[in-house]
Amino acid sequence: MSNMAGQVALVTGGARGIGLAISQRLIRRGMNVAVGYSRDDAAADRLRQEHPEVTITLHQGNIAKADDCARVVDEVLETHGRVDVLVNNAGVTVDKTARRMTAEEWDHVIHINLNGAFYMSSGVVQGMLDRGSGRIINISSVIGEKGNIGQANYASAKAGLFGLTKSLALETARKGITVNAVAPGFIETEMVKAVPAEILAGIVEQIPLSRLGTPDEVARVVEFLADPESGYITGAVYSINGGLYM
């Protein structure tokens, strides 16, 4: 693995769940990490206290708002001077069948899971183009690949990340920037653990590897894509779902 020490990563939703595992992986590679978060100040601050060996900055904002995303990017650039790796990880679910879903519930999930990734990417990409290097990694979902009952908004947003990934990859490839997506399946996070036990057991039965994934298994792939030596991979989607969808 090549040297990533001193590079700067911006991870949205980087203080909890998969985002926390990604932040920790990149920190272990010596990267300075800007953690974007919307709530849970304690978790974000705990991450900073646990890793004094690198520079970790915390940036609270509403990723659904373009102005807030621009402010966060400006804060990161002012503090760190650059963004070498952007990980668009922040996301939410509001589950309801399409015939019962309100326009507000649809918009809320689309704004955070898809629009937010666009806002953050557009905020950092010019600096990457100017330097002739950069990594953008979008955290999508197996639900964006296969769909799911009661998750039309989430599936649409996560599928939209595939189109954003491939289009942005084409637009930036000649300048040495790579843009890729990671599509986790059911991972051991607070959100998945909140699913009723009998329903979760039924989900695990459908997974060929017969278990949930771990946040660190997702973070390992993000670390690989963020590495400078992964410079010939762009526009790709990496599925991490235990064989649930092939």
C-alpha cells in the first residue's frame, strides 16, 4: 500500500456506523480526516480525542442543503487546505410503501442521500481538477441495485448514486480523478440492529454467507479505492453484500 499520510479525507456521516469505520480506517493510514455530521456531537468528539496522532476536524451541517454543504467544504479547505478524498456516506431512511409515502418523505430521503452527494462532490471537484488528482467514493446500497418493498425513496436515491458516479467519473478521468461507488448489503449498524429480530433473521436467511456484514468490511474497500495506487479504477461499483445480490 502506498503512503497516504498527510492527505486529507472528508467523510460525511463520518462519526457513526459505516462512516465511523471509514474514518478510522483512513486515520490508521495517517490521513487527516474532516468528519461531517448532523447530530451526535459526543460521537464525533470522541473520535477526535481517540486519535491525537492526526488532525481531525468536526463539521456539523445539513447535507440536504446546498448552502450548508458549501459552508462545510469551505471550512474544510480553510482548515486543511485541500480535500484529497471525499467519501459521500451520509444517508437516512424513511420507509413506507409508495402509495402511502408523502411528498415530504420522498424529498427528505432524496435530498440527503442523493442531492447531498452531488453538493459535496461539486464543492470539492474543482480543487481536485486543479491538482490533477483526487478520489470520490459514493456509498450506495444493495437496495439501489435490487429495490425493496417500502423503500422506493431510498432505492431511487441509492440507484441515482450509480449514475452520478459514472457520469462524474467520465467528466474527471482525464485529470487523474477517480469516482467509484460502494454498495453495501445488510451491515451491523444501529439502523439494521433496530429491525425486529424475526425480520432480521429472515433477512439473514436470504444471504448466501448467512450473516450480516461489518462496517469495517465496507471501510476496507473504501480504503482500497482511496489509495493512490488504485488510480486505474473509476466508474466502478463494488458490491459488499454477502452474495445477496449478484
